[in-house]
Amino acid sequence: MKLYLDFEPCDECKTIMKDLASPEIIFGDEDLRKDESAKFLRHLTYNHSEVVQAVMKDLPKQKRSQEYDFFK
Ligand SMILES: [Zn+2]
């Protein structure tokens, strides 16, 4: 699932996003990837709560459209 976030990333965001996009993470093991994603989510929760709220608001919509695609 892809989320399109419209916000101004801070330096820490940029660092974590760079980590998440690095080959070690993308081709690394799943646990590591989960850890990094969780770290990013935690950072968003504490530092960019407006983003998390926007994501939460958007999630049910995305889920519905995915299910729709699936049954088409
Ligand atoms: Zn940030």
C-alpha cells in the first residue's frame, strides 16, 4: 500500500526516508524493514501528528478502493 503524504519533512524524516529507500532496507530482511517503518511511524506520531491524522482519515477510503479493484 502506498500513502501519499503531503507535508514538510524535517531533517529526521529525511534521514529515515533515506534509510527506508536504501538497498540494505529494501533488499534486507523483513524484520529490519518493519523496524524502520515503525520508527518512521513513531516519529510521525510524535512530531507530525497532523500527518498521522490525515493518514488515518484516508485509510478506510484506500482500503475500500483496493477491495474494489480486487473484485473487479
Ligand atoms: Zn519529521
